Amino acid sequence: MVGILLTVRKIEPRGRYIQKFPDVRVLRYPAVAEHDELHRRKGEALFPEHKPLDFLLNDRKKLLTQPSWESIYQQHPIIVGGGQLPIEKLKVLPVFDRSKVTHTIRYWDKAGTDAAQNEDAAYTAGARVHAMSDGTFVISHIARGQWSARQRRARQCRP
């Protein structure tokens, strides 16, 4: 069976088929090469005469959300938010009762690349989360940035 499909979400027919038959061979042709390939290098456009790299990166990628860019141009649909946290259930609280905090944790998802040295640097993200006595959780602080290891450590040591 041969199918030419654009998958924007993993729950669409192509995504469901791949989940049901994990051995299926999927041919992907990302608009911007993600690694060196037989006929193009990492970072090169698929058809530069049709859609040049500056058009893809400046006119398209900057206008789209990351999930939209990955789905439409890179042929790699991702679940918004990673599918781990039900963001539709989050509420913004103007204040919370700190006397009901039972536990607090600060977690960092560390990236070790500095944006000054690498334009594709990954982001480090950290969150301070409180477990409340009523079984809910409160996120009281989030930090995100492209820092070197030294800059990241300095931020992590702040209260």
C-alpha cells in the first residue's frame, strides 16, 4: 500500500496506521534537512528553487507554531505540550495560600548549548512546583533560556 498523506496530528489515519503497524516503512522528506542525506546536507532546503531556505525559515517557520512547522513542513507531527501535561486543565491563580503547601520541588530540564555559539541552541527550562494539601499543584515560577552551562548553573542557584 502506498499513501501520500500530510499528518498534522498523530491521531489522524496515517498516525493511527503507523501506531497499529510499527514496522511500516515511512518516507519523510522534511523541507529542511535534519541531518546529512544522500543528495543534501543538514540545513538545506528540499527544493531550493521552489522554496528557498530563507523563505522557509523567515517567511514560514517564524509565522507558525513549532507543532505546525513540524507537521506541515518537516513531516513530523508532535503532540502540543508533549502530551504529558493536560494544559486545558491549568488555571491561572492571582494568589495562593502558601500555608497549604506540603512539598516544593524545583526541576530543571537542562540544555548545554549557548545561543551565542549555536543559533540552534536548545532551551533550558526550570519550574518550581508546590504540592498543596488539597491534592492540587501550583507552579509558582518558570524560567526558560538558552544559556551556557555556567550561566545555567548561576540561574539554578537562585532561590
